[in-house]
Amino acid sequence: VRIGETLDNRYTVYGYTGQGVFSNVIRARDQSRSNTDVAVKIIRNNEIM
């Protein structure tokens, strides 16, 4: 996921919040809710899991 990318035609990524073993958390703006700031958790697709 890159800054400026739009996810699900709804969330525009503007920053990174954190990273864990199984997921990343990004900051985004929800276009369907007047650009409300949200955190989106992205689960990694790893063979180890």
C-alpha cells in the first residue's frame, strides 16, 4: 500500500501508523464519510501464518 493509493474506491491512504508481525495499520480518509480520518488494518498474506 502506498501513500495516495485508494483502497476499495473509498479510502485514500495518507500515512502509516504501525507494523506488526501479522498486519500493518495505515491512516486513510474515508471518502464516503466527508473525508473522515480512519485507521485501516491490513492483514499480511504470509505462508508462515
